[in-house]
Amino acid sequence: MKTLYLEPFSGISGDMLLAALFDLGLDQTAFKTELNKLGLDGYEIQINQDNKSAINGHTFQVKLIAKDHTIDSGLTFAEHSTEQQHHHHHTHHHGRNFHEIEAIILASTLSDEVKHGAIAAFREIANAESAVHGLSIEEIHFHEVGALDSIVDIVGVFIALELMGIERVLSGELADGTGTINVAHGTMPVPVPAVMMMRQGTDIPINQRMDVHTELITPTGLALVKILVEQFGPQPSQAVLTRVGYGFGSRETGSLNALRVSLFDSKKSERVVQKSHDEILELHTNIDDSTGEKLAFVMDKLIDAGVYDAFFTPIFMKKQRPAYELTLILPEQLKEVATEILFKYTTTIGLRWTTMHRTTMERAFKVVETEYGKVHVKLLTHGAIKKSSFEMNDLIKLALAHDVTIDEIEQAARLELLK
């Protein structure tokens, strides 16, 4: 599973997130092809490599194509400013409202996942603006320029995540600035009112940086965080870090104005292990009044979070109620994450755990080339003891492709391994 980890130490906006995803390697041609499915014109996107504070990264910007010239995009809602990267050229005529934007997205040929995610993010902003200004959602309008900009940013993020195969988004603590900002309708405090409204009723961790006297978190950025981020906390500890990217904002903050993102692969079977002794936790909890489907979902969540192992044991509880005991094997640093998952997604109200020592075989990985194709192999050692284990998905795939048995594929891979 691919996991994206956000580090919003200088806030977050839609264009900063897109810029960071391009820095991770998002394919520009594929992105533009998907974006064209919206059927919108009158704009162009600029994706550029940049270097700030001696760090390489990307910028992303939407520009409106006017009849005689190209101008930067500006306001999102008629009521105030948004994205960090844009110079604010204000227009005052009304543009599209939420339902009109929703109709554009639904009429496109984008995937259902992209449509639903983008509409949910727009609804978050529209509801916040509606509450702040005492207007109905129908009365909240995007400026023409800002509407186009926001559609590209929000829909673009969901397109990007789909293209990159990212299934999970985590985040560290967010940061916002302080002071005030001047917008078309006057002076507003930072954090801006829509951001404050979206924070209500959430536990999103936000640190207000007193050294930055401007907006760092935009309504679009926080809406994306609310829709996408599953958990807030440290980086995944039991996953392989595959790439790091930076998305720059153009606003001067007095320090590095960037969003750092990290891409992790949580496929545990491919982690190299060189130590043979460590301490682990064995955590137990009893769960009743839950279906098998729900328990399977919880197990997947726990494995994705990085626990070493998870299994259910059938038990009988008070009054002879059938139930399951869930046992987890996990590192100490994942205890709080596992606790949060169990309390959130199961009916349990308490956990118990013990610290244990364990001995494991060291493991490494290689790929062998057989007459049928490539097979990944896990090499296991403990002193003079050596074992090998072949990736079953590779064996099945090659067996089906060549109409032979799995044993034949494994035998061919073992012969290549011995060479």
C-alpha cells in the first residue's frame, strides 16, 4: 500500500500539494489528460522546477487565459482570498456557486472516486463560507477566476492521488500564521474565518506560528486535509520511504514556504531486517457484537498502520457470548496508533498489553530471472541457517501466464537462486 505523509510546517494549500505531488514524479501528460475530462477551458497550468533555501522542488500555478493576455488566478470565494501561491488580482462579479461546480464535476468522465472526493472538499468550503457569512450555499459564489482555479486545484489533487496509486494519506501537525491579511472585502484575521469554521468539531492539530504574519493554511488546503487525512501523527515507522517531494508557495513568510510530502510503501514483506533481537508489545482485546466483515476491515487497518502481526481467536465471554480475542504483535512506537484504530473502529472499550523479547531471522531480498519471468525471493538467515521464500503472487502470475504449475515456477526460481 502506498501512503502519502504530509509535513505542513508552513501550512497547506491546494496548489502547494499539487506542486509537491509533481515533485514526487506525478506524470504531467497523464494529469493533463485526466483534467481535460472536466471539459473546461480558458486556463493553462504552469508546472515548474524551482530551488528555494537550497532545496529543489516544484511550483504549480493556474493562469486564466484572457482575450488579450494571461493573468494569475485570484479569489476562490467572493468573500476572501485563498491559495498561497497566487498574486491576488481581484474581480468582483459573481461566478459559479457550489451546485454549479458540482454539476460540472458530475458531468465529467472522471472516476467516481475523484468526483466524490472533489465534491466533498468543495462542500466543506461552501458550508464553512455559508456559516461565516450567514448566507445559504446557493448564495455563496466563487469568482470566475477563483472558481476555475479551485476546480483545477481540488479536482487535480484527487486525480493525482489516483494516478499515483496512493491509497492512504497521513499528516503531521499543521502550522498557520498570525496577524491579518488584506483581501477584496477588507482586512481579515489569520487564521481566516473559513479555516476557523472548518476546524470546529475536529481534533486537527494546528500550531499557530507567531513568527509568520500572514495566512499559511487556506480554506482549500484545510478542506483537502479534512477529506484525505486518516490520521495525524509521526511518519509511518514500519514502511519503506521511497521518495520525498517539496511543493513551494510564492508568498514570502520569512522562512522556507513549502509543503514536504513523503511517499511510503507499507509492503512489510519487502523490508530488509538486519537485527535478530528486539522488544515488542503483545496487545490483546476482546471484541463481541461485530461482524466478520468489520473485523477484516480492522485487521487491514492495523496491518497498514505497521503492526507486525494480527490474528483473531474465537472465545466465549460473560453469559457464554461468542466473541473474538484480537492479538497484535507490534513495536512500542505504534501502541498509540493501534489504540486509536481499535477504539475508533471496533466495539472494544479496553486493551491490555505486555512487553516481550523476540528473536527473528535476518532477511534480505533479490530478484531471480527464470525462463518464465522474474520472481522476487526473500532470503532468511540466522547464523549458519539459511532459508528462502518466493513471492507467491509472482509464482501465481507466471504459472497462469505459461499454463504450468506453481511448483514448476518455484523449482525454476530455486535453480536460478542456486547458480
